Amino acid sequence: MNDQNIEKKNISFAESGPVSVILSSDEGAAGKTTTALQLVTAFALAEQPLDLFQMDSKRKLAMKSGVTVASLLVPEHRESHGEDLVPSDLIAPWYRAVTDMPQSKRSVLLEVGGALAPLFHAGITDLDLDEDITSLGLQVLALVVCKAGEDSASQMIRELKRIERNLPNATTVVVLNYYAGDPIEAIRYVDGDTRKAFLGATKRYPVIKMPRVRPRSMAIFERLQALPSTVVSWHVDNYAEAIRRTGRPRDEAKILVKDIAEWSGIMQDEIVRILPFLSGARDG
């Protein structure tokens, strides 16, 4: 990754919790769940309470994190009862948790499935969440995830425009996922308007860079139901748990743990740069 392409901006936002984190991208397989797992790890390491919501029928976050995740799904009985879908009803449980943060002192994380991003934005527009940010003093962080490629860049730009329009008082951060390649390098081969808008966004907003993990290790990790911090802990018993959980020989299991440890360490540093209050427990 070329650090000269992106200035690492620190932000004064969220010097203390709680905070509502929204993960979106307007596409699937961009790395939202992977980013969410690192956020769950960061909050757990800092011993900060975090409630999880998922607006995604695949429920990957619940399966991989191993913790309770509230699902915001379209009720299966709606069509049979002839009921109209009301976006604000769909996101109401999450909205209540977010607007209750000043009292509960609990942070809230929501992962929005790519196909459901328009529905989510319709809901927050109906409820005027942006008004609550200012009137209730809420800290809302919108993370927009993007991988290498023209389609992903276009979808990132579209989602950023929605956030700029519907949540202008939120703090927006771009997450560049390098797993499928370098998003900055890939954009050089894209048409002028998309390239200009993409590069403009990476200059306008703080950026988290999710480093590439060795493909074999990431493929194994994707099949595990474990947080990154859990995988990292498997070195303590001389990798016996890693061998058992992966079903792989010692060499592959050991490389997996080391790869995830390096990747997770970088991601944790990036997250703490954006959410400095998560560094408290480590520094203490």
C-alpha cells in the first residue's frame, strides 16, 4: 500500500463514548462484516459496551462474531397480510437504541447489507435521524467500505452522496479494503468522472486502510466462526486450538494465526485513530 496516496487524518470526533457506528457500502462482499468484526474486537479490548444490529438477510455478523446481533429484517408475514413496508418501522429497534445512547451509555453498531442501503436511508429520512444528532448530542460515525474496482468505486460514491444528503451531521470515514487489490491503483484505469469523485472522497474524508491478508489465510478465516482476537489467542497453546478448529496442518494453522495477528494489529491501530476513546483500556 502506498501511504503517499492517502493522508492519514485524525478526527476530534468521539473522544469519549458512546458512539453509533453505521457500516454500509451499497454492495455485497466489500468487507463490511470483516470491518465489523474488527470493531467488535476493538470495543471488547477497550471493555466498552456495544450493541450489534444487522440489516442483512445473510446474518454473517451474528454467525462469525459469536455474539448476539439483533436483525432488522422485513417481516416474513408482511406480504401475506397485505401490509405495506414502512422503512422507519424496520429500523425502529436500532433507532431507539441509538437515540437512547445518552442514557444507556452503550455504543451501537449497525451493518447495512448492500441491497438494503436505499431502504435504510428511507428509514432514517422518515425519522430525521440527523435532527437527533444535533438535538440529542449523538455521536454518529458512518463507515463506507470500498474494495478495488470501478463498480465498487461507483457504489461508494453513491453511498457517500446519500450520507451527505441524509446525515450531514454524522462523521464519515472511508474504509478501503485492499484484499482484492489496491483501490487507489485500480481507480487510475477508471473513467475521469468516477476517478475524480473517488480520489476527491479519499481526500475529503478520513480513510481507514484494511490491509491485504494472504489469500489462503483469509479463506480459512472466512470459514471460521471466531473474532480476530480469538484467532490471535490460539498461539498460547502452541497452536493446538488453531489446528483443531481449522483442521489444517501445523504450518498452515500457524501461518493463519500470524497473518491474522498482523492484520488485526494494523486494523486496531486504524480504528483507535478514528475512535480514540477505545485506546483507554490498553493505555491504562
